[in-house]
Amino acid sequence: MTLRTQSLIYLVGLSIVDAVIPIPIVGLILIFVILQKPPWFQKLVYELYEA
């Protein structure tokens, strides 16, 4: 399974959880990524757009 497919599956799963639970989990993760700039996110973006 490619990284792009795996990321898409995780995003769909998070969207389903976000629709069921009233706490916006995806929004909280986005705020964390924007404020903290974790190294794992930068690596993920580089791997996604490398091809």
C-alpha cells in the first residue's frame, strides 16, 4: 500500500470519527500541525509529493 493511499484511508477514517463525535478531531490535529510544525508532518509531505 502506497503512502498516498494510506494517508487517504486515515483521512477518511478521521472524517468519519469527526462526523460521529461532536469534537472536531481533524480541526484539532490541523491546529496542532500549524502551531507546532512537527517533523513527522514535514516528512509526510515530502514523501507524498516526492513522486
